[in-house]
Amino acid sequence: MDKRDIKHFEMLFRQLQPRLFAFCCKYLEDRELARDFVQECFINLWENYEGIESSYESYLFTAVRNRCLSHFRYLKVHADYETSVRLRIKEIEFHPEMQDPLTEMYLKDINELLQQSLERLPEKCKLIFQMSRYQGMKNQEIANSLGISIRTVEAQIYNVLKILKEDLHDYTPLLLLFISAD
């Protein structure tokens, strides 16, 4: 396929996309993810057409299958990591006196990441969050102290938690140690 021959590529896409999508859906329960994977494979075909030695159909079906398998490997690694983190949290909760230097270093690193994320927040937002999580103040107490509505306090805390979740998504289970509300 000549890269300039977009009509041929479009024909190939219209012909194979429904079959590749159905094939991908056999592996995945998420139809949007299946659509994305098929699209990625077509993009790879377009970008690497010169290096493909097999038929385009064979290439695409193999690419879709491999993309699904890669996704499952990622899910397994992520689940294993999350399980090990949760087990480690439980161990720390039950035996806080037994923290080893590696755990302390790890928790220190996470705390630094949390602080860096908090430093990027607007001052009032950061203050409300610190009053809530670090000083243990109730939302109504914060509102009274700052002369703002309780809705504003709730909205600010929600926004901070949303930002922290995005910034520190790989560490979410461990963040519970630092920012859990009483």
C-alpha cells in the first residue's frame, strides 16, 4: 500500500474494522477500549506499512490480539502492585512499630510528592485542606473560621482530593495514611 493511497487504506479500514472490533470485543468487555485498540492498530499500520511483510489483514488481527494481551499484562501488574501496597498498608496499621527503613523511605517519598502537589494549589484551597486533614477541623468549623460558606469548604476539599487523585494516582492506597479524615 502506497502511503499516499488513502482510498485503499479507507477501503481496508471499512472492510476490516467491524471484524477487528468484534474480534477485540471477544477479549475485552469494554467496547470503547476495544474501539481504541483497533484504532491504534490501524494507526500503526499506516505508520509502518513499509515494514509489514505479511498481509494487512493478518498484521491487524495479530496487532489487535497482541494489544489485548499487553493490556491484560498491564492489568495484572497493576493489580499485583495494588494488592502488595494494600497488604503493606495493613501490615503498617497492625504493626507500626515494625516499620523498616525501606518502608520509611517509601512513605517519606510519597509524603514529599503529596506536599509538592499541595504546593501547586491556590493558597485558600490549600489552607482549607490543611485545616481539614492536618488540623482535624470539621467543615463547619473551617467555614466559621474563614468566614465562608460550608458549601465552599466542601467544594474546595472535593477539588483538592480530585487533583491529588490525578497527580498521585499510582499511590492512592498509601495516600490514605496521610490524608484520611477522622
